[in-house]
Amino acid sequence: LSWLVEKEAVVSTQSTGVALEEKFDVLVSEWMGYALLFECMLDSVILARDKYLKPGGVVAPNRASMFLSGLSDVKSYEKRFGQWKNVYDFDMSDVVPDLYKEAVVESVQSKHIISTACGFKHFDLSVVKVTDLEFSSAFALQFNKQEEQQLTTLVVYFTCFFDGEEFNAVLDTSPRATTTHWVQTLLYLREPVSVTSQHILEGVIRFKKSGVKRGYVISVKGKVFNEIKDVTAEINQEYFLH
């Protein structure tokens, strides 16, 4: 973490286990993890903000948003799960059920995105609380390809905002932006779902701290509806981001 005082003095340190005698005007930290919250570093930033930032002080980044999109990549899906049927002439398909529980950190190509993006959680870093970092949020994804596609994966990514009077910057980790260190977080479905532009996925996504390696458990429950509101598929899965 770095604290800046009237653009003159800079104190760089970790927020945990440190005692400072004064408060500061600006707090800057690169705390973001995969899917924004992995490693739980934002918890320490919040503690430092409440203890050391002056009233009206600036936190940078000052805003962060989390997004969800639908993806169709049958080739990658089959490569990840189908290869276990024959591993040097051994059938290792028994490992596949556990693979569906993994939140996979990988880069995806924007050409495979087949839905709108849904911003399902937004943080104001000047007021966010540690208790806000576990949550359930509703989401809706409208699919946008007229021809039938196979929804294989849900994709989680984030954007951070640095809002200032004279300078603004954005850190965008979406599949349509330049690839970053954070890439994207993939939630593979146990069974691909057939969708067209006449379908919409509505549901709830939940982030809960797992207590293992500062990780998270991500749960997704939802239903796919067609144009006459019939349910064509249901999703109910839990993923571990460790």
C-alpha cells in the first residue's frame, strides 16, 4: 500500500501489522485479484482506509464493478473434459465431476462471447465494508446470436475506475479489452445449453469466502427462458476459486 501526503511525502508499506502516527490524503493500492476478489486483499485496504485516511481522502482506484457474460467455446470445452476418457489408454473420466467445480483462470477470445454483459456487483471503495465482500446478486444475460449456440461457460471479469478532476483511467479486464494479468475467470457448465437470441438466462450469483488460500466459493443458480417464457434449462453449480 502507498499513502501520499499533499503530493510531497510517500509512505509505502503493508497495511497489516503497521502503526503510523498520522493520517493521509490518498491511499493507492493494487489489491485486485482474479475475479476481482481472490486473495481477499481488499479487506486490508478497507482496514487501512478506515484507520489512516483523512476525512474526504481519496482511495485509488475509487470504484470497481464485476461483470458476467455467456460464452460458447465447444472446442475448448471438449478439450478440457473429453480428454480424460483416454489418458494413455486409461479411462480417467472419474476426475471430470471435480473439474466442473473449478473456477478456471484463463484468457478467452471475445469472438466466443454470445450474450450481453451484466454488471452484477459495484463497489464504492470510499465506503465499502468488509462484510460487503460476501454477497448474492441477481443477473440477467440476453443471448445475441440468431443461430443456435452452445452455452458452455459463464465468464467473470471486472473493471476498476480511477476518477479524478484532472485525470481519469480505467482498468478493464473484459474479453473485449487488451489482455491483462487478471485475464478472466471461467465457470464451466456441467452440460452445455442450447441458446439463440430468443433466450435469456436469469439467476443469482453468490460470492462467499472459502477460508482456503484466501479463496472464494462462487455459486450460480439460474434458468434459461425462451421467447414465450418457457424454461428450457436450469443451472445450479458451485465453483471453487483457490
